Amino acid sequence: MIAFEAQVAEAYERGEIHAPVHLSSGNEDQLIEIFQGITRKDWVLSTWRSHYHALLHGIPPGELMRQILAGRSMFVNDAERRFYASSIAGGILPIAVGLGMAIKRRGEDRKVWCFVGDMAAMTGIFEEATRYAFNFELPVTFVIEDNFTSVYTPTRDSWFSNSYLWQSARSLLSNCVYYQYKSTWPHSGIGEWISF
Ligand SMILES: Cc1ncc(C[n+]2csc(CCOP(=O)(O)OP(=O)(O)O)c2C)c(N)n1
Ligand SMILES: [Mg+2]
């Protein structure tokens, strides 16, 4: 996973990717553990920072790299392998709920795993999606990935609070998983200006 992101960074630095990339680091152990509970039958929904999720859900590295080189890093998709990513903050949350409802109605044996950043987890749509999925007992698990930042703004400063709301409120819901990490990559890109 780490080597894959390094390859993406090198391709980006060479100007081969004509679109933004958002790299992951520092959460390898946490994700490997979470994906122990995710099967290939399940849906995985991700964000602009999707490479690790895609690799762990079985998208072949070569196929993933092709999508990234084609400028689709922020919206990696593979319907066959049930992987969907969107760069709209919070955009996957209602899609996760819809998928969960469809799975329940059809009686399918699969789940939905919806990964969101710590800022996306502070939005109104997160409140509605998690509550709805919980109350209707939908097979959806929301994974909150807390890197303490929203782009370059400390998330806790934005909300003028040192205590993180969902740690107290949301952790009461059994359909939420929370973990913290610190990335060594910038929010997007590789820390230098690249001309597309
Ligand atoms: C609806 C919407 N508003 C704003 C943005 C711009 N944007 C991209 S990433 C981001 C920060 C999100 O932070 P967080 O959810 O914590 O995810 P992280 O990048 O830290 O993993 C924002 C505001 C967006 N993509 N979509
Ligand atoms: Mg964040």
C-alpha cells in the first residue's frame, strides 16, 4: 500500500496525472484490521482518498493505477467489485443508506462499508444517514477516519471545540467505527506544484 502511493506520487511528480490525487499514509494498520471484517461480497464506499480502500477491497493494483493515470483518483469506481468513490464531501452517505435498504429488501447476504473523513462526519447528512441506517437496522457500517484536518483547517478549531462530538454521541451507535491517524502526505498532491 505504501509502495503503491509512492508510485502514484512519482507519476504525479512526472506530470503524468492530469488531475488531483489525494494520497494516504499512517492508517495502514487500522485499515488492514478493519478490512478483516469486510468480504468481497460487500460494498465499499470511499472518498477522494480512495487508493488504500480500493486496494484492500481487491481492485488489482494495475487496474487502480490505470484509473488514477486517467485522472480518476478522486472517483475510483468498479461496479463488479462493488467499489464506489466520490469526491463530493458526504456524497456517499445517502448512497450507502440506499444500498443498505436495497440489500435488506432483497434479503442479500452482504453489507455496506462507508468511509468518511472527520470533517464529513460533522455534517448534517452524516447525522441523518447514520440515524436512519441505525433505526431501520440497515446493514451499513460507517467508518470515520479522523486525521484531525479538513484540507488544512484543524477540524476541532472549525467547531470551536476540543471534544469531538461524535466520539461522545456517535460512538453510542453500533453502526459506527472510529479511528485516528496522522498522514505524512499533504491533503492533496505531493507538496510541490505540478503543472497539469
Ligand atoms: C460538498 C463538498 N464541499 C467541499 C469540498 C472540498 N473538500 C474536499 S476534501 C475536504 C475536506 C474534508 O475533510 P475530511 O472529511 O476530514 O477528509 P480528509 O480529506 O481529511 O480525509 C473538502 C472541504 C468537497 N469535496 N465537497
Ligand atoms: Mg480529515
